[in-house]
Amino acid sequence: MALLKAHKGRFGADHPLVGDLLVTYSHFLGGGTGYHEQIGLLSRAVDIYAHSEEKYGMKPPRFTDALKSLGALCRKAQLPAKGLEAGLLR
């Protein structure tokens, strides 16, 4: 997570590049660590993307992919409430 700390220091904690790194890291985790850690990372990325859309006036390119991944993981983990929350951001 040193790269995440470096990105936050360089770009700020709410920059879309930090969100991109969180999405990539969540995909590397796979199913081995359980879905909850992946869901947490993707939720943070989606929050960053939603905030950056307001801040920078453009939709980050990986926003839709992060939402789809989050929804799929919520379905696998049987957490429909989190999946519905993510769906509301579309």
C-alpha cells in the first residue's frame, strides 16, 4: 500500500488516480481475502469517482467499471443493500 500512500500524497486523497489504484488493487486481491476487503476498496473508489465528477466536471473513465465490479461482488457476498447503494450512483 506504499503506492497508495504515495498517490494520496502527490495528488490528494480524492483524486481519480487514487480511485484507479484502489480498483486495480481490489482486482489483485481476488476472492482469496474474502469479499469484504474488496468491497471496501471498491466503495472508496466509487466515492472518490462520484466526488471527483462534481469537483472536476467530468466522469472518470473507470467509474462505470468500478460500479459494475462492486455490484457483482455485493451479489456474490450476498450484501444486496451495498449493491443497491452503489446502483443509485449510476
